[in-house]
Amino acid sequence: MRCTFLFARTLTLSLTLALTAAVQAQDSFKLTLLHTNDTHSHHEPQSNGDGGVARQAAVLAQIRAEGGNTLLVD
């Protein structure tokens, strides 16, 4: 029983290491991560030009238009 458990564990570790090496061998890619935080009821533009939903949408559209992989966490 102990031998079977040891074999299963060794096999699992070997497969994990082999798959990890295969994933690392692939080409890397660029990911742009966008995050908004603490916008609770602060959606109106400010007098100094900051803020606002329209401005936020414009900035997001501009970054996405530059191409590449973009992920928005809101």
C-alpha cells in the first residue's frame, strides 16, 4: 500500500514538473491590467477636470485601442 502511494505521488510530481516546464517554454505575452477602486458614488466629474464616467470610459477605450491583452477589474 505504501509503495503504491509513493508511486502515485512520484508520478504526480513528475507530471507537474513536466507540464510546468512546457508552459514556461511558451512565448510570453503582455497583459495590461486596469483596476478601479473606491468609486462609490463619485461618478460626477470634478471642477479640476478629474473624474467622471465619460472620462473613465474614454481612457479605457484609448488603452484598449492601443491593442494587446487588456483586463479590467472593476
